[in-house]
Amino acid sequence: MITKRFVAIAGNVGVGKSTLTTMLCQRLGWAPFPEAVDENPYLADFYSDMRRWSFHSQVFFLSRRLRHHRQLLDHPTSVVQDRSVYEDAEVFARNLYTQEKMEPRDYQSYRELYEVLTSFLPPPDLVVYLRASVETLVERIRKRGRDYERDISPIYLAQLNQLYEDWIQRFDLCPVLTVPADNLNFVDNGLHLDLIIDKVQEKLSGKDEVVFD
């Protein structure tokens, strides 16, 4: 009997989550679940007044991410998810709060909602965390040329990087495989992709110490 697997790909903007999700699924025959693109009815208000609308916007994103997480768990085959439910709360909502764009009482209410709801959801079998420097992120964002990412600042990326590191050090709901994305160009180098797939399979098999030499 083939064991069904649920792998989540985590990492900062521009690090290559969507690309790795697609490549892993193509190689392993698993189902890709791209990041949800549901229209957020609060986004326009959020961008005009972040402090007022950040809570509403993040709750909407959280509800959609939780719904998709549940769908992934119920899917009949192995799946790879582009960005996990945990990142919304531990990185992006936390960043809004630390940058004083979310009221403390709103943030505490959001955290309580997130913690209660995620306590009922089984975690993935593995989180693959793509770690990259700000310099690498800036270069990859430039190469893919998305208009809406053009104004993302290195300072913002650095803030998110720190929050990702803080989160991944605390995260203990499932095994984590940290991929040094500065050094592994899995898009252009097939050997690098092979290496990542080998490490993913090792980690899923239950091996504790899986590192990239």
C-alpha cells in the first residue's frame, strides 16, 4: 500500500516555492496545490488604511488557508502545498503587528483564533523550508518580473526573513527540511533538484538528521 504524503513548501517571497512545488509533483507524480488566489474583499481597504483593515484582511486569508489545508488532508493522493497555513500567522500577520500596522488587541484575537483552529488540524508530514538571503530573493524577484512585486523593498524582505527564521526554530508540529536555496539552483540544475528530492524522501522515511553537504 502506497502511503499518502502531505508536504508543504515554505519560504519568503521570491524564493521559489511555486516552482519547487511544480517540479516535485512532476517528478513524484503527486498533486500540486498552488497558493490560493481567492479575491480578498478587504484588500483595497487594507492598502488604503493598513492599521484599520489589517485584522479583517488577515482573518479572511486565515479562513481560506484553513479551508485549503482541510481539503489537502482529504485529498486522495499525495500532495505538495505552496505556502502553509502557519506562515500567514507566524510571518505575515506577525510582521503587521511588529510594524504597528495591527492593533495589539486585534493581533491577540487573531492569534487566539489561529491557535485554536490549527490545534484541530493535523499538520503536514513535512515542511520544506527554502532559506535564501535577501540578495538572492531580490535577484529572483527581478528575474521573474512581476509588476506587483516591483516595489518590494530589501528591508521588507529582511524583516520577513527574520520572522521566518524565528518561526522555523520554534516549529515542532512536524519534521522540517531546510533547503539552502542560495546554493541550490533547482530550476536550472537537474542535479540540485535530484538532491532536494532525495533529501525530501529521506526525511519522509523517518530519518532524523538530513542535511545538505
